[in-house]
Amino acid sequence: PLVTSKELFSRAYDGNFAIGAFNVNNMEIIQGIVDAAKEEKAPLILQVSAGARKYANPTYLKKLVEAAVEDSGLPIVLHLDHGESYDICKQCIDDGFTSVMIDASHHPFEENIAITKKVVEYAHSKGVVVEAELGRLAGIEDDVNVSEKDAAYTNPEQAAEFVKKTGVDSLAIAIGTSHGAYKFKGEPQLDFERLQKIAKLMPGYPLVLHGASTVLPEFVELCNKFGGDIPGAQGVPEEMLRKAASLGVCKINIDTDLRLALTAAIRKSLSENPGNFDPRKYLGEGRTAIKEMVRHKIVNVLGCNNFL
Ligand code: G3H
Ligand code: 13P
Ligand code: NA
Ligand code: ZN
């Protein structure tokens, strides 16, 4: 069934593992993710951005996720990723989403609280859960100093106050991750001390890590080998994600790794089969690559296999 993340997060918190939140944009991506989760008996969060809704058409995306639920029998959360206003959150709640993110993190603290609170009130009246964000997810140089960190990263005392005042169900925090394939200039580094402080101030509370793709070198290399040009890509090392999952992070967001797997497989297929023009061949190979990527995440990084 379509479910909220409430029970999933409480089990993930207690078990020191995390649930994968995968961005979906089309049928092959959804099928690859769901096939892996089904085989590994893992719960799933399928998340949809405003860009995904624009690309695929909101009705098509919703129906594809419903098909995934019907076909797999898995508990699946349908989540709005980075909702930028009350209105888009309300629209998704009214459309049947079971979870929405209101991302007012670029607003001043008090405004973030006010906007988030308004979304929480509407969502909760409909049985829907809400994720919010505090802090900035900007890419940070590895020689960043303490005051620059304090300005961008999530302030632990503010996080506790924010959660208390808004009643939000989960909170995305900034500790050094960022979106996309270029996360670190030098050595990857996350502020685990800060994460520990946040977790300590909010025992039992589910935290969310955005920008958590690993950017596996083998997929970047495959892209580059078959005509791509993705130099210097670097993600969050797997052991850091496992550590985060043991420190209160219950939801780990992954989009870039899916994009890389799909693109690498399609580039390879087209390059090795120049006479082929049946999209089912290269899209099928892309779908298989997504499935293997997600299986790897579930078993080796998230630890949410054999959940059901
Ligand atoms: O946080 C961003 C996600 O990777 C979604 O990206 O807005 O291009 O769909 P998008
Ligand atoms: P990545 O770009 O690291 O995959 O992060 C995705 C994300 O946070 C979606 O909200
Ligand atoms: Na999100
Ligand atoms: Zn994000």
C-alpha cells in the first residue's frame, strides 16, 4: 500500500538503519527501483520533484507509482521532494501523496517556521507527514573555516526549537552534503560532531540527509568511456552514510547515483550496438542498471533489506 513514513522511520531509528528515498522521473526508473526493493524486501520512499512533475506530467507519475504499489505489494511512501511553497504541498496532499517536503530553508528562521507550520497543519489534518529543512546545502570547500560552517550548516539548538515550534515529522539537516555529482573539491568531509549534537538534542527524532549520492567511480568512468564528459565528480563515501544512519538519519536521498547508472548503461548499450534503434534495448539495460544500483544501496549502505 501507499503509506506514510511514520512507522518506517521509527523502525529505522531503533534499528540504526535508513530508508532510501529515490527520485523518480519515468517508468524505467520506477521499475528498476521497485524490482530491487521487492527482491530485497525493503520499504521504499519514491520522491517526486517539481521538475519531475513537469517532465512526466503529475497524473502519469502518480499512476506509475500506484502501479508500482499494486504490482509489488511493498509499503511505498509517495513523497514530494523540495516543495517550495505551501501551494505545491497542498496540491500534492490533495493528489494523494502520503508525505511532502516543504523546503523553506532559504527563508529567514522565523519565516521558515511560519511556512512549515502552515504546511504541517494542513498535512496533518489529512493524515500526511511533512519533512522540512534547516540550513543550506551549498557545496563547501574542504578548507572552509568554522564561522563559514556555522553560517551554512544546521544549528543544533535552532533545529530543536524548529521541530518543537512547527511539529514537523522529520528534518533535513545541512552537515556538508550537497546535491549533484560534484560534492567535494578535496577530501570528503561531513560534520559528524554537529550531527551528534543535533541527534542528542532530539532523541528518537528522524533526521534526513539530502545530497547523499556516493557518485560511484565505476559509473562515472563508464559514462566517460562511452563518450561522456564528467570530470572530477565526487560523492559521499559509503561508510559516512552508514555512520549517519547510526546517528539518527532515517532517510537518505539518492538521485544523482540513479542518473549516473541509467546514463552509463544507455551510453554503453548504444555504443556497443550501433545498429540498434529499439528503445526497449537500451532503456531496458538502463532499468537493469538502476535495479542493481538500488539493490547495492539497500543491502550495503542503507541496511533496510529483509524489513518486511
Ligand atoms: O534535489 C534535487 C533532486 O535531485 C531533484 O532534481 O529538481 O532536477 O528533479 P530535479
Ligand atoms: P543527490 O544529488 O546526492 O543524489 O541528492 C538527491 C537529493 O537530495 C534529492 O532531494
Ligand atoms: Na525530500
Ligand atoms: Zn534534496
